[in-house]
Amino acid sequence: MLEIRRIRENFDAVARALDKRRKDYRPLLRKALDLDEEKRALKTRIDALLAELNTLSREIGKLFKQGERKKAEVLRAATAKLKEEVKELQGRLDDTTRRLNEILWQIPNVPHESVPEGASDEDNEVVFQWGELPRLPQDAKPHWDLAKEYDIIDFELGTKITGAGFPVYKDYGARLQRALINFFLDRNRAAGYTEVQPPHLINEASGFGTGQLPDKEGQMYHIEKDNLYLVPTAEVPVTNFYRDVILDEKDFPIKNTAYTPCFRREAGSWGAHVRGLNRLHQFDKVEIVRIEHPDQSYEALDEMVEHVKSLLQDLNLPFRIVRLCGGDLGFTSALTYDFEVWSGAQQRWLEVSSVSNFETFQANRLKLRFRDKQNKKHLAHTLNGSALALPRVVAALLENNQTPEGIVIPEVLLPYTGFDIIHRPEK
């Protein structure tokens, strides 16, 4: 969440920057400032009373030593009243703090100055494009037809077992999934990321820490009996490794990578654009997460973008990078680059990665800080990116590499798959 000091000291600049999100947040910002002023006044009064109590306590001790018991008892009665007042004020302070946090939780991150104006994904800015679009025959098949023809992904079986959006990967399909996961993890490790295996369930505090709660509560699968959530992305548990942690400057950069299945309800999604692997309730993804010094976080973001570029280039998938406009920017992000691969049979771009800098927004929720050389504490910056999400990568690989002989596997994956082509099953 935003730091209240930033709002207090730069109200107009924060409000203007938030205008890029196509919503006026000034009423919430003013409410936050009102509550902050009330909070600070209560804190000042409590501190004054505590100081007075300390003075009285010392005076009472002196009076008892001097044998002036009656005077000491009078002062002791006064301290009892002061303690009651402190208790009452502390209750008000706790309530005001709670209400302030509830307001701050509703205010999204301030967009970076480079975020373009715009209301929707149609206004996103294409900043890079690579690769020649494949020329497929007119009878080229979309991946859901290829999956059935080659018997490598069974959507109907997944629906039978669980429901729509939970496919079953079979034989070459399962092996291709495993190959991609290992390829991504190995490449991430080679780039300096430490591989970790986080839990696939998170508690409420973890959801709040990275901003999924309360913003995306309806999009996560909730296990009510235990009050736990299935992970929507490895970003959540991995970033929460550092909740309530104080780092040293020498600890930077912190770079982790993790594979997890991801679970998203995707409520309200339907239509041809979500057919097959285009949108699932359960899918596999390899994530990269970085904790950075504020002075280096945008250089780190550029490094992450270059790294994801290299993965797609090695897979020989035509792709483009778009910088999200203010109206399409995620709640917690200050700047996001989306990677989209070309789906040859569907003739459209499919998002396969988002690489984002959250600046201090998540760190403030997480209480993730670091000490500088003067031993002063500051909030760290957090970043994350998909490297990569598998379903649409698989969709593009199947569609773009279909030939009369079968589906050709990219050369870089051969050490992982053990096969160079997916043949049609013998009848």
C-alpha cells in the first residue's frame, strides 16, 4: 500500500499520477489524510500522557523515600486516572489505525511516469517486437484441435474429473510440460536466480502482503475451513518469504525462481477467446521474484525483461512486448511489461508473461525493510515476472510448429523432451 507520508507530502503529484488509472482517488486520499491527522493527534496526546506518567512515577518514588506517604497516595490516584485516559485513547488510536489501513488498502499503486495514458488494453504501447510470423496453410488447426488429434491434452477428461479449465496432459503433452518447466528453471538458475519450492497454499496475511487481498479475493480459491487460499502465482508465497524481515544493503539483489501450479477462478470469463489453453483455472508457471534496493530496481526490471526475451527467442516464438497503460495496469504495479506470443492458427497475440516493478507498494504491506550504511531503515522494492507461464506457450508451440509430418519441437528443448517431433498416434 502507499506510504501515508508520501500522500501527505506529495498529495497533488500522487493524485495526478493516479488519474492515469482513469479513476479519481482524491476522496480516498483526503479521507486517508484526515484519519492520519487524527491518528497523529492521538499518538501525540498518548505520548504526552505517558511522559507525564513517567514523571509522576519518579515523584511518587521520591515521596515514599522521604516518608511523605499521603502526598504519594494523592499522586498515585492521579496516575490511575491518567492510565484510564491512556487506555481509552489507545483504543481510539487502534480503531483509527484500522480505519486508515482500510482506506489505504483501497488505493492502488502510483503509476510510474513512463506508464502511458489509456483506458484499456487497446491503449497499451507496443515497445518491442521480434520474430517472423509463421505462414501456416489455410487449414492450420488451433491447438485444441491439435491436442485432440495427437491425443496429448484431454479437455473433456479434465472436465469430467474436476470441471472446465482443468485439462489433463497426456504422453507427449505431459512430457512437453515437464520439459518446459525444467528448461525455464535451468535458464533462470543460470541467470543467478535461486530455485525454491514454496507451499501451494497461503494464509490471509500472505495474500494481504502482496496485494491479492482484498483486491482479488474473488479470483482466488478459498478453503474456508482452514482459511487458506490456493496460490494464484508463485509470486505470493515467494515474496512473502521476506514479510517482516529487515535486510542489509549487502543482501541485494535477492533473486528467486519457483515452479508452482497456479489456481485462479477467472470468474466471468467465457467465449472463444478463452477456449482450450487460452484461459485455465489451473495451470503451470515458472516465476522469477526479485527484492531490490530502490536505486537499482528499474535496472533490475530491464534485466528481467531481457531475460524473458531470451527465453522466447530460444523457443523461436514470435513475440511482442507491451507497456501497460494506466487503465490496464494491475492494482499493485507501478510499471508492467506484458509479453505476448503470436498464435499462428488463432491469428492473435496471447499474453504469456507480465514483468512488473511494485516499488515499495508490496514492501509497505509486508514490512519488508533494509538498513543502510547509517543504520537507517527503508522500504525495499519488489519485482516479479513470469518466466514463463506454460499454457499459452504450449498453445503457440503446437500451432506455429504444426507440419504434415507432426508437431516439431524447438531445438533448445530437445535435451529436455527426448523427442524432436510429436507424431499422430497410430490408429
